[in-house]
Amino acid sequence: MDKYNQILEMVTGMEKDFQKFYDADNKAAGTRIRKGLQELKAHCQTLRLEIQEMKNAG
């Protein structure tokens, strides 16, 4: 469950920037959100590959 918690932590870590971007129209927060989403995407892809390897191995 550690991997799940890492993903959850990444998403909740972006919450303030989402609020700043959508509620306060802060453009810099949008840049931080895009960066965070890119990191999340890379993390999820790594996790997908790990899960696929484990599934195929056993």
C-alpha cells in the first residue's frame, strides 16, 4: 500500500495549487499543477510497469 500512499500524497500535495489556480486565477499555480501532474504521470507509469512485471512473473 506504500505505492498507493505515494500517489495519494502527490495528489493531495497539489490541492492548494488547484485552489489558487481555479479560485484565485493564479497563473503560476497552473504551472506548478502541470509540473506535478507530469511527475504523477511518470510515477504512475513506473508503477504500471512494476505491476505488469509482478503479474507476468507469478
